[in-house]
Amino acid sequence: MSFSMFRLCGFQILLVIHLAMCQNFGNLHLTGPLKDMNFSVPEGSGVRLIYQFTAEPPAVSFRATGEKDGLLDIVPKTGVLYLNGSLDWETKTKYSLQVESLDEEGQRVKGPYTIIVFVEDINDNPPEFDQLKYTGVVRQNSRPGKPFMYVHATDRDDPSTPHAQLTYSILHHFPNPYSQMLFQINNVTGAISPSMTGSYYLDPQKQDTFTLVVTVKDMAGLTMNAFTSSADVIITVKESLWKAPPTIHIQENSTRDHPVNISQVHSNEPDAIYELFVKEQLPRLPFSVNQNGVIYVTEPLDREKKDTYLFFVIAKDKEGELVDKPLQISVIVEDINDNPPVCQKALTVLEVQENEDAGNYIGTVSATDMDQKDTLNSRLQFKIESQVPAVPANDLFFIQQDTGILQLISRSLNKRIASSYSLKVLVTDAVFQTICDVQIHVIDINDQIPIFEKSDYQNVTVAEDLPVGTVILEIQATDADEPLTGSSYIVYEVKEGDPNKTFIIETDPETNRGFIKINKALDFETAQVYNLVIHATNPEPLVPGVQYNSSSITVFKVFLTNVDEPPVFSREAYTAEAFENIPVNTLVMTVEAYDPEGDTVRYSLEGDVKKWLRIDSSTGKIYTASLLDREQKQAYEVQVVASESNNVAQKSKATFVINLKDVNDNPPRLATNGALFFCHPLSGGERTLIQATDDDEQMFYSTFTFSLKDDTDTRNNWEISKINSTHAYLSPKHTNFDEKVYNVPVIINDNGRPPLEGEINLEVNVCKCSSEKSCFIAVQRERSWPSAGQAIGILLGVLLLIVKRYHERYRVSEKMEDLTILKHCDHRGHVAL
């Protein structure tokens, strides 16, 4: 730049020359013809040259008008546009001037042209909180991440630049009794919420007040020279409102108008939506809850159908996410006397001998009441209303009032006078009454004893492996008393030689024939011979003076033969529970088997397809052989084989099932891996749905949180918004995207214990789309000779063209210059060539 171009006077000349000499313009073009132009000047930069306009004859000078404000002007003779002071963005963000060129007579040659000087903001204002001190209230057990208050700060710098981009953080936390903070703050919105630790540990009984020192930084907090301001936040912890009510008692068959208010719950979040759910299978749940948390019984209850109810109240937010853990509601249905006594039998039939003594027990009249047991509502009392026939007296029988036991009043029964009696027994509770019918048969006296047809049945030889229930011998005795009565019915019993009840004898009631059966498994190694002594008796007592003798006794022997038996397990099935993350070589079960013949038992496993287990062949101890995984198999079943060491063909099997308990060992992931895309150019408002899942066991209150990785590019370009506990929307924050594939790092957290985090690099394609909103990408391949498959495809294509074009001949080029394949990608990531 030539100094002869500047013809100024006094201090102004010196100033401009000084600026021209000292200013470092670099490679900028600072001169040019007069035209509309825009300039950017940093605020606070002081006196400086901006630009020199060159005169085109006949122009010899320049004139500037407009928003000069004493700071901007032009040197008339040289056309130098200059700044003689400091600009302030907070005062004014741009200046508009009109510049024209003049000839020797001062007449306009060109112009006026608009010259706009934009003021560039610098970071010269610290952020300021809108309050010096904030106060907030949080409830005990509030869910983590749910804001209960906000702080807010502003910055006077340009909001479109990082100078006014604010980020919040917690500097101090008083007191802080744990290694992790009890509170957290959203660095963008200033929302304060409990942390995972705080949600669990906040308790007003231990500490009811906390002070946070919250800071706000400009420049997004990314530079050391960012301005920082702070404010105190006083937080009061109050007791949780979300508590299960005490057990609710409801009287059955209520006549009140339903629904009836029986209790109320309160969520810590005022806009919570309440719902009921029940784990057990019911035709319907006779309870409801409204949006104020009031619980109603919707219909009269019947204790005899169901006496207790257990169900849960849950609270959700508007997105359907649980805001608190479910509360269990317990309801007990109280009894009223609404059921009459019921006779257990339509007709109770009893027998009594004609020589029975007074006071002897005859039998019991049984009745039930469906009202609550052991209450006055179900207390029953008995009374004889009538006796037919009333001979030789009308009060031959007595019934105990509270037990229903029937007794004989006097020894006056005579079968020749009356062979049976019919009684009407009145059964009452406090409100209702029922008549039960009783038939009493007078039977002949038992004055004859059973007599065996044989006194010795010799012996029986059986193999030790005969199944239980097998009949090994039939025996017969006879009785001369009245047939089909307790006096003639014969009861066979092994009195000697069988202390362990290995055998049992059943009687045919029609023929009195006895069938000796195996009652327990036989074992040659335990006993080879049984010397059995069998007695035959009657259920009715013998009359005085008559006694059982040797005629009612028989004997016989049972010989067992040995059979080579396989080993026997102590149990048919073994089960164990273990967490899926237990170490390798952990002992999970010990099985036991023995060989009846005393041979050594060896153990092995069958069906261990995943090779998770191993067994000690000598001891039967089962260990883990590799790491377990509940997500592959929750109940893992194998067969344990016990075999004789000297005869492996003799073997037995038992089932072993290990039920794996879940640990939170799988981070969240996306439910589908399909490619996502947005059509280029973006118009604004686009969004795409993503879904999270987790291979761990999902509880009914499982939930995921979605966020973006905390880096500048991701947060400037994308945003994520939660829909419910498993879904979220991913959206572009602006429309200025290039046509390419973007990697968006998405972070998903679960609510397990311990909570896990999964980071997914989500590929999002910004591409040109067809009219069907499908994404098309042209892929160039290197020049090369075609492969064999390609050559065949080309030849087939050529043949089809020849047929279509009436056998016109075409030559196929030996070398393909450029092969472009159109790849058609739909939103699921499928590719069609």
C-alpha cells in the first residue's frame, strides 16, 4: 500500500499512517473498487483500518453517510474506510453506511453503495444466575434423574456463539457422607435431580438439609479461560409419600353402594398416573384406583370364595415409565354368618351291637359350615329331634351338643324288637339350622371267631425285584357270625416276622379272602427270609367269655432270591440354585447312590451339551466346569448316571437341574440393528424411532435411559428424546447435514443392580431419496476384468437382447470400463441389487 494514497491532516494523517505501518493484513485483499460490501470487526479491537476503495475516473474522492456514530468514517481523498474507536457488540451488532464516489465538482460518479460492518462478539461477559440462592424440596426415594427443581443463568454475549453457551455443574455438596454425590445436575438445562445413590440413601431422619454449590460456565465449559459464576442451592429432604397402607379389612357381602373408598396412596410426583395389577390369575379384580390414588372395592366380596387379596399399585408418568416401585396392597375379607350348616353325608349309617353297654361310642354325626373357621359364625351344635321307632323307649340315644358324638343311654337294644333306628339330628349355628339323617343298625353279637382253613401255608419263594403291590399269596378264614357285619368281617394282620411292614394283607369284603401283597421294596441284601405269623380278627369286639385262639392264627415263610440290581440314588431328582456369575470349579451339588450288592459306584454326566458341569466320578460332587450364562439357559438339566464299576451295564439315572439366578451382566443394546437414514436435504422436524432391550431378566419395572455421548459434535448435531421406558426418538438438531454416513454415539443405561451402561455407535445415513422415501447410493468399483459369474451374467443378458432385437448382433466389450451398481436400501437396511 503506497503512503501517497493518504492525504490527511495533522493527527489523523499520523494515526492512519501508523495503523497502515503496524497493521498485519496477512494475505487479505484490502483494496478494491466501490461496491456493496460486508465487513466483520471484533468488538473492543480499537482504532484500525478496514478497507480502501479505489477511485475510477472521473471519480477523485469518496463520501460516507449513515450509522457512523463517531466510530466509522472514510478518508475522502484515499477512500480508506477506518475505525477510530472500539465497537461493543452488546451496544450495537452492526453498522450500515452508504458510500459514493465524487468527481472534481463534488458530483456523484458511482453509488451510493451499502457498506455493512458487523460487530463480532468476544467473550467479555460472565454468566449470571437469575437468583443468588435457590431452594428446593425433594422426597425420599424419588426416582433418579427426575428433576425436582431448576437453576437458570444468562449471558449477555452472542447466543449464537460458544461465548453464551452455558454448562452447569455441582462444585460442592455439603454434607456428602457417601463416595458418590446424592444429587446431579443436567449440564444443559440446569435441572437438579437425585442420583442413583441419592434415590437409595436420601432419608430425612438421617439428614434433612443439603447445600449445593452450583457453577455455570460459558464457552460450554471447554476452555480454561471461560467465565464462571456460582450460586447456593438449599435442598430440603422430606419423607416419601409413597407408602403402602396398612392391611385393609372389608366385611363380606356388604350392602353399601359400590364402589366404596377403602384406602388411598400418594406418589412423590404430583402428576403420576395410578394403575393396579395382580400377579395371580383372577377372573377379574374387584378393585380400582382413580387418578388421585384413591383405591375402591367395586363390588361386594364373598369370603367363602376368596378370603384374601394381594395386588399392587403402580405409579407412572405421562410417558408410561414407572416413577416408584410398586406398592403391595393386602385386603382381608371379614366373615359374616351367611352360610347354614351342611351335613357331611346325606345319610349317616352306623352299627351297634345289641349287647352294647350304656355310654359306649356309636359314631359321629358330621356337619360343616363354610363360614370362617374357629369363629362363632361356624360353631355348630347338635340335638336329636326324633327317634323312630320309639321302642323300647324314645330316648335310647344321646348326642354330645358340640361334637356330634352319638352314645347309647342304656343297655336296652334288642335286634328282635328293632333291627334299626332312624334319627333326625338338628344341627344349628347362631343363625341357621339343618336336619341330618342318621340310620343305626342293631347287629348280632360277635360270639364266633375267624378260623383259618390252613394253619400253615408252607413257604413262597420270590425274586427281590418284584414290584410293590404284587400279590404273593392268598389266604382264607371263615366266620359264622351274621354275614356282612362287623362281627363277621375278617381283618388279617401280620403280627410277627415283619417289623418294617414289608407286607400288607387286604380283605375281600364279600368273601373274606385275604391277599398278601408286597408293601415295600424287597431287598435280598437286607433280609433273605421272612417267617410270618398272621392273625385273623373282627372289627367288632367279641362278647365276654369268647376269645381268639390258635384257630385264628396261620404261618408261612417267604424266601427271597438275589437279583443283580443297578445302583440306587438317594433321590430321583436333584435341584440347586446358583447365580450365573459363580466361579469355575464351584461345588453346586453332591449326589449319592449305592449298589444293593455292595459294588463300587462310579458317577458320570449325560446331556451336558454346554459343558458347563463336571462330576467327580468317585464322590458324586458336581462342580461348574465353565462360566454359566442364564441368558442362554435359565434351568440347565443334565442326567447323572450311577453305574457299577464291575458291570457298567447296571446303571441308574437321576435328574439334576440347576436353576440360574440372574445378575445384571448384560449392558443394554438396541433391539434391532437395522440401518437408519434421513433424506437429503433435511427439511426439519425429522426423527427416527430406536428401541432398547437387555438380555438380562426383565422385571415389570425395568426401564432404560437414553443419552448422547458428551462430545461437542454429537450434541451440536443430534438430540435424543425419551418416549417411554424402552423407546426414544433420535432427531437432527439442524438441517445443515452433508450427504454421508454419520456415526452417532448413543448411551443406554439400565436400572439393574449394579446398573450397566451400553454405548452404541449408531450409523445414520443422510442420503438422497426416491419418491418412496428410500435411500439410494451409487457405489463405484475399480476397473477390472469381470469375474466368471459376472461374465456368465453378461452373456445371458446379451443373448436376451439378441432375441428381443430380432437377432441383431452386438459385440460385448472384453474390458468393462466402469461398473456402477445401484444399491437400494430401505429403512430396515435391506439391500436390493
